[in-house]
Amino acid sequence: MPLRLRWEVTEETLAAVASDRKLAKMDDEARDGLRVGLVGYADLSGTDREALAVKLAPVFAQFGLTRAQENAVWDALAVRDPETPVITDRRGKPLPDPYLRDH
């Protein structure tokens, strides 16, 4: 099954940001500040990660997030949605959804 995601800032996704292990290395004040910074984008939702990245770049830069921490935030903001377009790699091939793989 192909990966289908949208990214949004909601109470649920903000809770996922606050509890992420990769962000646990940040001090509590910075992690809370990041969460508050993201609250300012509470109406943010979309399927184009690049367009959303432009909007969230100031928040990421303000807290000096590493690439791994930025990816953790993106993972926390991601919501699976079967109605969204398929996520592809750089070559245009569909990415598989790791949660829907048969084991």
C-alpha cells in the first residue's frame, strides 16, 4: 500500500510533538516553546510538505532544531489519510506505508 499523508497542527499532533523521544533531548523550556510556536499554525493543514516547510521554517530556525528533530516534528504532525495523494520519492515512485506492510 502506498503512503498517503497530510500534515496538520492539532491538539493530537501537538501532543505527539511534546512526547517524541527525539525531542526529549531539548530542554523542557525549548520543547514547550516549540509547541507554543506550532500552536500559532493551528489552522495549518495540507498535503504539500514543501509548501508547509516554508511556513514552518521560522519556527524550526528559532529553536535551532537538528535535521533529526525536524523530521521528528514532521512525523508527529503527519496524519494518515486514504483520500490524499500518494507520497512519492525523488524519482516519482510511490513510497510504501510502513504501517500497512504485511509481516
